[in-house]
Amino acid sequence: MSPAATPRRIWLCADDYGISPGVNRAIRDLIERGRLNATSVMMVGAAIERREIDALQAAAKASPRCAIGLHVTLSAPFRPLTMHFRPLDGDMFLAFPKLLRAGVMRRLDREFFRNEVKAQSAAFAEAFGRAPDFVDGHQHVQLFPQVRDGFIDAVSEAAPGAWVRQGGRDLPLAQRLSSPKALVLDILSAQFRRRAGEAGLSFNLGFAGAYDFTRAADFGALMRQFLEGLPEGGLVMCHPGFVDDILTGRDPMTDVREREHAYLKSDAFADLLAASNVTLG
């Protein structure tokens, strides 16, 4: 009998810690259950006070291995930490479609983004007493043209030991074309990986987790697809949470977060990890 194959170790990362108390509580619950091994923190969120930071650190300390990263936020309805940041919509960042369009049209100044990412990195370091383990971006803004240049400059200076998140994956063309969102992330990630490599930053080797959040999708079936062929060290993005008034006032992702949380804490998810020979080690 041949020995069992060594399990693939992957990252399962919950985004948006700090966006609301309900999201924070759901993420901590999954960390404590051993169902997550990474979360990224939104330092401009509405629920990032000291008690929320302390509670996350306590949950992560009790977990065998849970990385805590910075969720760089550069899109509406959030506001910058730096003065004189541009471009803005009133006193808020641009909505992410406008930001992407401005980057594609080369209308952005990387220095504004470099300074803002450094400010959010400094806020993380002050809150946690250390640099982040990794750095990613809310709504994938770290991948946008011109934004990525300021982002990589800032991470290289403020957290050179952190890895950064890219959103591409080596999939057959037919499979990529079946998911327009994943295809866009893959295209944007090609230049991001090149720039990160030139800067000496490491990044995840594969990515999954993008889907149409506006539809009542079967998250269990989606997770099975996400894990298929994901390489060692690959990352699956997720957005578990409990809905509260703060969340509904800031983000369109509401009920889907509760569905993700329910699945990730279930026996079905544990069974899927075992059947897929995947570990969150």
C-alpha cells in the first residue's frame, strides 16, 4: 500500500476584519474553531477599536497558526488616513470602478497611494505592536494599474517581510472564461506579480474565492471548485460575517456573509478538506 499523499497546505483568509462588529465576531469564531488560518484587518473600518484588536489577538493566539494581515482600503465608502489624498469623491475614496478606470487611463499619482498605504501600515503596527504578516487589498485595489505601484513601494518600505496577495491562478482558458471576475483578476495580477517580484516581495502562488456575491450561490459547491487544483501555498479568499446595522450601512455583502460563516463552521467543510487532502496548517 502506498503512503498517503502529504496534504496540501493552503491559506483560507477572511477579509474585512474591522468593517463591523458582526463581521469581527464571525471571523473570530472561525479562527477559534480552526476553520481559518488568516484574516486581513481594515484599519479604516468602523469596528477597529482596542477591544476588537485585543479580541482578535486572543483568538489568533489560541489558534495553532493564524496569520494577521493588513487589508489596505482605498475605495468608497471609506476615508483616507492621510491629508490631501487625491482623487476623492467628497471626503471619501473613489468607488472602485472609478478608481480602476482612472488607473487604466493613467490619471493617478502613485505617491498618494504610497503614502496612504504607509499610513495604514503604521496604524496596523501601532495597533498590533508589529508589522502585518501579509498585505492585501479591499476590492482587490492593490492590483489596479498605478495603485499597485504605490502599494508595492509602500509595502517594500513599511513591511518588507510581509507577503502580498495576487489574484491569479493557472487555469485552462475555458474555465477562466466562465468566470469574468476571476479572468479580470488574473489579467490584473500578471503585472502585479512582476512588480512584486522586482521589489523582492513574495506572494501566494494561487488564488481562488471570487464569485458573484449578488447571487444566492451554493458556497459548499463553490468551495469544492476553489480547492480543485489549488497549489501548495495557494489562497482562498472568503467573507464570513454576521449582519449588523454598521455592515448594512457600508457594504452590499450582507446575507452572503452569514451563508459563508455557516458553511465554514460546518462538518461538511471539514469533510471537504479531508476529502480534498487539504490542510489549513
